[in-house]
Amino acid sequence: MNFGIHNPSWHFPGAPTDLFAGLAARAQWAEANGFTWYSVMDHLVQIPIAGAPDEPFMEGWTALTGLAAVTKSIRLATLVTSVHYRNPALLAKIAAGVDHISNGRLTFGFGAGWFESEYQQYGYDFPPEPATRIRQMVEALRLIKALWTQERTTFHGQWFKAENAILEPKPTQRPHPPIMIGGSGETMTLRAVARHANACNLFGDPATIRAKLATLKRHCDENNRDYTDIERTCTTSFLLARTQAEAQAKAQHLDAAPVFRGLVGSVAQATDLIGQFQDAGIQLLISSSWRNDFETQELLASEIMPNFK
């Protein structure tokens, strides 16, 4: 199993106060300590389960571009980009640039969007039906892949279009950067993974993950897709200490209890849980720690990850 870090906020205790300097230092630490993945959220304001709405928050693709220039080997991604915040043709161009800056380390995280309050604040239309947003995501992916792979692209969809469009240079990765679709809806989202993506990103406990992966395999079989070609990832949150009592005390100190939805626990508890995710079929576990708690990440690297090599 591989391990990654997802950046849920812009709090970096003990790190430089500059937002990007803190982010860069943590990504470089992750790269040097065995993590294979580092991702940022593509939101415009903080989401309710990760912090206060008025926290400082950097735009995802800007931050990812900076990380591409100051890291060397770790894979980089947004987890995940909403279909609605950028014209998909422009997004294809942005992503191709990041793939070049990173020398082919971009995973293109994409999703249907969900945070209605954020849409309202920034003046985006929010299609209320999830099915509509998922169809828009799929149509955007078709356009983006065409721009990445065709000399010129003409595309007339229901929501998006391009006219004899040139995208040069193409991404470094061929035929294109791997596409990760975030979400676990069984009827439409996982079917879209089977048809269009190179990776899935799921949420939930190990039993839920196992069931979702069984559904994904069924969609793959129905679409003549090799299930093993899809990287199976999940994102889960931790707030760890060496003992359960120490973890609980930390949660109280960091005011995590009102909204934190992950495991507050010991190294032993986290090791057991991660083993269950591995048994369920997960290949990459992307960890998110409350307010980027550094002890949690250090314990993952030093005490937990060696058990899964």
C-alpha cells in the first residue's frame, strides 16, 4: 500500500507564517519521508468539516503550480476540482502546464462539485440535481481528454464547446495525466470512473469501501474495462498520538470534537484500521490530519507506514 497526504487547511503549527511557505515545507517533508502523494483542496473558502469559513485559504491550482516547482518526485493533485469553477478547455490548459512544471507528476482530480454556499459566494450557478452535475463532469472530461490528445479539437456538447481549439504543449504524460474521479455514488459516479477514469477516490469505513469497490468492478465488467487498471484510493482523516488518552487530549486542545469525522486514536488503532482498508482493496491511502497536525503525520511515517511495505 502507498500513502499520501491531503492538505485540509492552511494551518501549519510551527511552520512559517506565510501560507505557501508552510505548504511547501510540508510537501517537501512528505516527499522525503516516504509519502507518494500530496494533494490540496480545490475550494475557494474552507469547508465546514475542516475548519472555520473565514480561515485563510489559497486557490488550489495556484498552490499546486507552486508545489510542482519546489518538489521533485511526489505525485501532486487537487482532491478534487469542481467541474464548474473553470471553463473545462481552460482547465485542460492549466493542467497541461502543471504537468510540464512538475515533469509529469500531475494526477487530474475531478468531481461534480457539491459546496453550494461556495458557489453562491463566488457567483457560480449551482445545478441542484446531482445527476446534472455528474453529467456535466463527464462531458467536461470528454472535452478535456480531447484537448490533451488531439491536434485540434472541435466539441459541441450540451454544456461545453470548443471550436478548432489548439492546446500546445500537450501534457508531459501520455496519452494524458491520470484522471481521478472523486465520489462514490454507485449509480452514476462509479460508472463514470469505469468509463473515463484511471483512479477512484472513495470515503467511508472499510466495509463501505469494500462494497463500493464491488460496485465499481461490476461497472467495469459491464463496460469491458479491466478493473485492475483503475487505482483504488480512499481519503480518511486521523488525529493520532501514541496512546488513545493522548489523542483525546489533543483533540480537546485543538477543538476538533465539534466537526472532525476521522479517527482520534493511537498508533495501534490507526494501524489496524489501515490494514482493514488494505484488505478491502485500497492501494493508496490518502491521509488528512486535523489542521495538518504534524505529530499525526510523523507517526504515520515512522510508526505505521513501515508495517505496510
